[in-house]
Amino acid sequence: MKLTFLGTGTSTGVPSIGCECETCVSDDPRDKRLRVSVIVEHGGRTVLVDTSSDFRQQALRFGLKQLDAVLVTHCHADHIFGLDDIRPLNFRFGALGVYANERAWVDIKRIFKYIFEPSHFGGGLPQVIPNVVTPGASFCIGSDLEVTPLEVIHGRLPVMAYRFNDFAYLTDLSEIPPPTMNALRDLDVLVLDCLRFREHPTHLWVDKALEYVEELKPKRTFFTHMAHDIKHERDSARLPEGVEFAYDGLTISD
């Protein structure tokens, strides 16, 4: 299993437009955060979680040449607005399976109505094969990559998290319900939402995220979806052993 962070930033990205804080003016590349997204590779398959609004830039930076499926956590702009940029991959691989819960599909079909109800001539359209996911109902991509959708709460919005074998990816959440907690035991790697140090109504913050880490006890934890309140080098020393701030381009292998 190999996981690559394409983006680790919050919805505005870091640096934030017009901001001159210590993080936004930092020359540390770990403080340059595109909108949040990851690539999972296993058994010859490549899976993308969320087509962020920076997806084209991320795919070029990563050198993405293969894609077998797209998993959607939810339909906020920073997580879905790059969907149109899968078209070059359609040219090579045909229609791609896109996996999302029922609520997300309502929004996907509204935002990208032109995909599902073509109304113009000329120009390419993303080619997608819609798949509805249900919390706890595992499925396989290829023969070796088992994916288990899990529900977390983002304010009041149900959002999909995903467990891949012994890795799990949870972004944009303020609460992990008990059934999902039970499904997150015995992890090698946990990737967890962690917006900033101060409390937030719809995201985890450092202390709250660490409470979940302490209960779940994964072997390694990486925080993502970070705002400019967090400066990588300055703040990493504040985290306990086994917990790190992720950064764009970071790769984790089992």
C-alpha cells in the first residue's frame, strides 16, 4: 500500500490570498498546501480520493498516468470542483468509476448537470460510471484493495471516510460516530482532519484530533486539511510521538 498526499490544505489553500502571516510567507515547501486530496496505490491499482479544485495541478505535479477509480468524501467545492479534469484520463482509460454516497450524488448531478444531461455539441465531457456507497459495505477495486466506506459528521453533514485495508482516510469532520470508531481499530496508518489549534464547529482541531488518536491507537497518524494557523516546522514539536502533520507530496508506504 502506498499513499501520496496531493494536497493537505483547507478550502482556501495555503498561502491564503492576501495573507501575510508567518505561515503564508514561509519559504518552507511543507507550508505550501493545495486543497486536500490523496492517491492510494495498491495491487497495481490507483485510486484518487476527491477531485479537489487543484486536481489538474496536483495530477501534473504527481505525474499521474493511471487512474482506476475516484472516491468522493462529500461535495464541498474544494473536494469536487476538479471532476472535469479527469477527461484526459478518460481519453486513455475510458469511463472511470466514481464512488459517493446518495447525498453526494444529488449534488454531483446538480453541479455537473452537463455530464449527466448533455445539452451542448463539441467539447469533451467527463465519462463517469456512478457507484453509490453505503457506510460499512465494503467493496474491492482490483483483487487486493478492499475499500470500506465509513460515515463521519462534518458539522451536520454526513461525510464519507474510507478505510483501505489497514490505512484509513478521514477528512472534513467534527465527530466520529461509534460504529465508525469500531471500524477504525488496528490501523497501520490513520489520516485525520485537523484544521488548526483553536476549536472549530465543523472540523477537528489539534486537541480534539489527538483525543481520537489516543482512543484508536493507530501505529502512525498524519494530520491533514490544515489552515495557515499551523506552521509545519514550528508546530511539529507540539505533537506526540507517532503523530505528524502531513504535507503536499508526502508518501507513506506499508
